[in-house]
Amino acid sequence: MKVNKKQVVLFVVLFLLCYVTPIYANSSWHWLTDTPLTILPIAVILTLLTETIIICRVNYLNAIKSVWAFIVIAFANAVSFFAPYAFWAINPDLIPVDEGGFFEVLNAYVRKAPVYTVGLGFLLLTLIVESPIVYFALKGRVKDKKMLLYSILAANTLTTVLVSLIERTLFYGRW
């Protein structure tokens, strides 16, 4: 079996991300200052723009294809962000919330569910949910499909790491 350098680098990066992540059994992160949800709109806009610019520049997409890429990336990010909440809507016993309208229940899940803290789990969810949507929507519009996949993975990893760093710089919390 032949292993190339890219596979080794990817394995080492994933291993280090898993290795340095502390595990706190039966506990969850608590924000001691304001929640990062207050800067969510800014984070979303910057994430969408950064991912679109990276993917479009690396894959030489023209202006029309870039608009399509932005729409696809925005949709994929929305699916990725709401995936955990959909999971809890299907399994409401995991995190019980009071009755209410859609936005009240969504707000309760956002406040109670331990999924917003951006970290390794958030990155894996993003890569598993978002990357296939963007890849399959854009693969017919690019020349090099492998480069498209690498650019999607790199853009998502970069934006997730940056949002995580910003989140932990502006807000304080603990396990």
C-alpha cells in the first residue's frame, strides 16, 4: 500500500487535533461572560466571505460561478449549523425544552445544547455535513475536482479555527 505525503500530513493534523483536545467527562462548557451568540451574525458573514473567496480563487471561478458558490456555501453553512438542532428535534428527550413556537424552542436549544462552542466537534460536523454539499454542487463547475475538495476542507478548517480563536479571545468560559 502506497501512502503519499498529503495523507500523512492529514493524518498527523487530525491526530494532533484529537490528541491535544482535553476531555471533560460528564461536563460541558459554560460561558462566564456573554455568549458568543452575540457576535454570530458577524462570524457568519466573515465565514461565508472567507470560504467563498478561498474556494473561488483556488478554483478560478468567474463572477457568475462565484455568486453560485456563495449561495451554495451559505446553504451548506446553514445546514451544518442547524444539523444538531434537527437531531434534537427528532430526539427531544435528549435536551428537554418547554413548549413554545419554533423560535422559542430553537432559542431554548441554542441556550441549553452544548453544540455552539466552536472546537474539534464543530470542525468535524462542518467537514462531514458542509463539505459534501459544497463539493457536489460545485464539482461540475471546476476543472480540478481534487483541488476543489482540498480548498473546501482548507477553507472550512481555517474559518472554524479562526472563529474558535476569536470566540475564546472575546469571551471567557470554563468546563
